[in-house]
Amino acid sequence: MKDNETEVRPVRALHLEGSADVHALVHCPDRGETRDLEACLTCERFSCLQVDGARRTLVMRCHRLAAEAATVRPPPAPLGELMAAVSMCLRPETHLDEIRRLFQERGISGAAVVDERGRPVGMVTKTDLLEPRRGPHARDVMMPFVFSLPETAPVAQAAALMAAEGIHQVPVVAPDGALLGMVTSLDVMRWLARREGWLAQTVRE
């Protein structure tokens, strides 16, 4: 059944003397209740009655239902709407002592490692800095691959990726692969809260 259709349900009412009346009922989205079909036939939002051959039922088309369906399912927001522009990234040769200092000064828990063309080639997090030292540079401790998404990807895709891979931030890249920004799990939670009308202020450097 389409979004702008609602099924007409026949109801038989029996009287004490044995006679019966049949009423056609439909759900009215304006009133949030079930009412007689006759009341809908005079409504300005009424469109038409049509037989659903597959279901062998009578359905009513209503302009109100079509409008509500469009409101309930808004187009997904792209990552470009909530990503933070990159204020810092690392190079493979960046020293670990410098990374610790930057993390502490900026209050961040991770950063992308980029090549000479600005494309992410790895990620370094605070957890990586706690591991036994395998070398003095970013290339020695970074996760040597990146789960990245384009800025046109929907927010839900970033949420699904972070949940599936157990990560807390995703680099957002341009069509040529260059790093544009970062989206964190907190960014996604704030976006969801604001969409539902809750105050969720974003605090950034």
C-alpha cells in the first residue's frame, strides 16, 4: 500500500431485531482516529477511492497522508553538514613526543596521518601512544589504513561504520582523496540530539 493510501474497513453492526448495517471506516490522520468514510468524502484533502486488486480491498487516497509521509522521511543529511574542518593532521615522520604535546594542548584523542598530497594514510590515537614503542615516529605506531567517507555520505553511514569497526572518528575526504575534515562519534550523537530538538552545543577549538 502506498504512503498516500489507507484501507477502507467494512464493519457490520447488528441490531436487536436482527437487522444489520454496514459502515465503512478509515483512519483519519487529522483527528488521529477512525471515522466513517462518509465524513472523509467531503474533506478537502480527500483524493479518491480505488480498488486494490492484489489485496482485494477498497483504499482511500488522501493528500494529507502524502504530505505526512514526506515529512516523516526527510532526506538524509550528508557528513559535510556536521564534520569539523581539519585543524591539525600529522605526517608519517612526525615525532611521537610532538604528537603527545599536540594532543595535550588541543585536547584531542586522535589525528589523521597524511601523505604529501594530503590524503590520509593512517590514524594515530592516544591509545597508540601507550603501546610499547616500536619506533619514534607516527609511521611506527599509526593504524596503517583508514576508514574514510566522502562528504556526501549520509550521517547514518558514518555511524554504522564506526559501530562496525569499533572506531570513534572517521576522516571525510574530497573526490581526489584529500582530507577535508573529521567526524567523531560525539558529532553524530550531537547531530541526532539536535534533530530531535534537544540542546547539544558543539565545543571546538
